[in-house]
Amino acid sequence: MSIINKAAAIGGGVIGAGWVARLLLNGIDVSIFDPDPEASRKVSEVMKGARRAYKQMVPGGLPKEGKLTFAKTIAEAVADADFIQESVPERLDLKHRVLAEIDLYAPANAIVGSSTSGIKPTDMQVAMKKHPERLVVGHPFNPVYLLPLVEIVGGEQTFPEAIEVAKEIYASIGMKPVVIRKEIEAFVGDRLLEAAWREALWLIKDGICTVEELDDIMRYGFGLRWAQMGMFQVYRVAGGEAGMRHFMAQFGPCLKWPWTKLMDVPEFNDELVDLIATQSDDQAHGLSIRELEKIRDDNLVAIMDALSKQNKGKGWGAGALHKDYTKQLAKLAAKKPAASRAAEKAKASKPVKKAEKPKKKKKG
Ligand SMILES: NC(=O)c1ccc[n+]([C@@H]2O[C@H](COP(=O)([O-])OP(=O)(O)OC[C@H]3O[C@@H](n4cnc5c(N)ncnc54)[C@H](O)[C@@H]3O)[C@@H](O)[C@H]2O)c1
């Protein structure tokens, strides 16, 4: 069950609204600040999609939803929150402004998570003059209400305790926190995605394949393998009975040829954007973004559901977590009012000891 009593979301775009949905559907009250006059409509669209997906996951009925409040300022949004997730656009100057304000007005013990896709927490927490030690990167994947992964990254000033509490918080809302051992730009997920995306842009630009053909190559092939075993375990199996050592011996040397374009980036001009966007329009066959979101969500729920039945019913990978999460939601739904226990637990937990001096981060 969640250890969050009250959450705040700063930024309610694609990612912020996804966080709001996950939190509300776990019965947690959320206060949101987003200056976009359309924010309320956009968040409610995402909520509609998330409710629809969760109804499939927990057919017996969902927990009582948390209450959503639109605040007029960051100060108002964070005033009594014990967990704050920042999801404003990816610009360091803006992150600095917003995090400085969050830091000024949030309770000293509140944990602050940033959704940044690649900015190092050390570079962001310099703007937090009061309690930089409670900032962590909590990098999610879209749609936040369904995909469980959150990469947690601490900066030079982050207390190890803050990372521990952040892990607990994210796990309590059904997520899989993975703590990144060393702080680097773009962490792990986006390092991989960027390399694949750069290569994909070259393949389209050079006319080797269309966007649809490239997506087919992923979704009919290795994409299916990745979803259930990742990269290394799949390659272990691909090495035959001799496993990983044989696989490395066979394919390692090819990396030196190399097949790929490595760090070259295709020029991002109008011609490339038109080429990709036009092929992407053709691929969509007239389906709107909202229709595609529904298809994506249904597929994700179905995949996680299928994986939850594997491994002699114990579930495998994301399916094992999905099994536990859906059970947790069903239990929460059976117990109303939902929030009282969580509130007690949140009061008992002191995320970051405010009087402590920043400790040296553990090496490794
Ligand atoms: N889109 C993705 O797939 C994805 C995935 C993981 C992480 N992220 C990260 O999440 C963050 C948000 O990305 P997004 O895709 O949701 O962007 P977005 O453009 O969809 O949403 C950003 C929102 O922030 C609001 N905003 C702007 N200034 C603000 C301010 N001063 N205070 C509060 N809100 C403000 C905007 O009105 C907008 O609604 C970025 O750091 C991004 O790198 C994005």
C-alpha cells in the first residue's frame, strides 16, 4: 500500500498527467500546477484512458480515486505534499526555476522526483537552496500509469536515505524502481533508446526501409523477445547450449566492423522531418493519437496479463509485478475509505532527516 499521504504534480503534460493518473488510481490525493489553460482538459483525457485500462486490470472494481485539485501556484500545490513529481519541459533553466520554487515551499521532508529524460540531478539540485538532498530523478516511461519502470538517479547532494524513500514510494504505487549506480546523462533507458533512434533515422533517411517496415521488424521480431527477457538473457539463450560466452565469441568481433552509423547524426532538416512524418501518417491509417493510445494501452495490459500467468502461475518479468499490483489494487478497492492507513504510515515515515548535513554519496 502507498506510503504517500498527499502528492503534488508540477507539470501536467504527457508525463505529468500520467503520474497524476497513477497516483489518483491508487487512491492518493494530488494537487497539480500547470500554467497551460488547457491543462485540466488534457489531464482529464489522460485520466479517461487510464481508468479504462485499470478497469481491465482490476475487473472487480477500482479503489476509491484520490482527489485532484488544480493549484494556482507551485507554492499552493506543494504546501502539504509529502511527495512531489516535477514534469515540466526538458530545459535546464526551467527545471532550475521550478525546482527552486518547489524547494522553497515544500515541507522539508517531502521527496522531490524529477521526470527528466536525461539531465543529471547534480545539475538540477544546484537550484535548490534549502534541501537539495531530497531531489532524485524518477524517470518514468510513457504511459506512466501502465509501464512500471522508474529509473532512480541521485545527484552529488542527494542523501542515500532519499533514494531509499523514493524507492519505497514508487514501489508502493506499483512501479519497478531501478537505482542507476552512476549518474550519467540520459541514464540507461534513454541511452539505449537514443542509440536505436539515431540508427533508425539513418535507415529511413537512406531509404533502406520505411517507418512502418522498421516498426514491423521490431514488433514481429526482437521487440517480442525484449519485452519478456530484455537484451542479455535473450542473447544468452541465442548462444545455444554454450550460452553467453559462445554468443560473445561469435558476435562480439562484428561490433568492430561496424555495421552501424555509431555517433553520426543525420542532419535534422525539414526534409528529414517531412519524410518521417509523412510515412508515420501513412502508417497510422487515419487513426487519431487518442485511438492509438487506446490500442497501445489494451495491448500493454494484455501483454502484462499474459506474462502474469507464466512461470507456473507465478508470473515472469513485468508480469510478476503486474500480478502483485493488480492484487494490491483489488485489496485497496475492497477496503474503503482507502486513505486512512496510508496516512498513518506516511506520518510515521520521515523521508529525509532535515537537520543532517549532506553525506558523501556512496561510491559505485
Ligand atoms: N514524453 C515522454 O515520452 C517522456 C518520457 C519520460 C520522461 N519525460 C520527461 O518528462 C518531462 C515532461 O515531458 P512531457 O513529455 O510531459 O512534456 P509536455 O510538453 O507534454 O508537458 C510539459 C507540461 O509542463 C507544463 N509547464 C510548462 N512550464 C511550467 C511551469 N513553469 N510549471 C508547471 N508546469 C509547466 C506545460 O504547460 C505542459 O503541460 C520532461 O522532462 C521530459 O524529458 C518525457
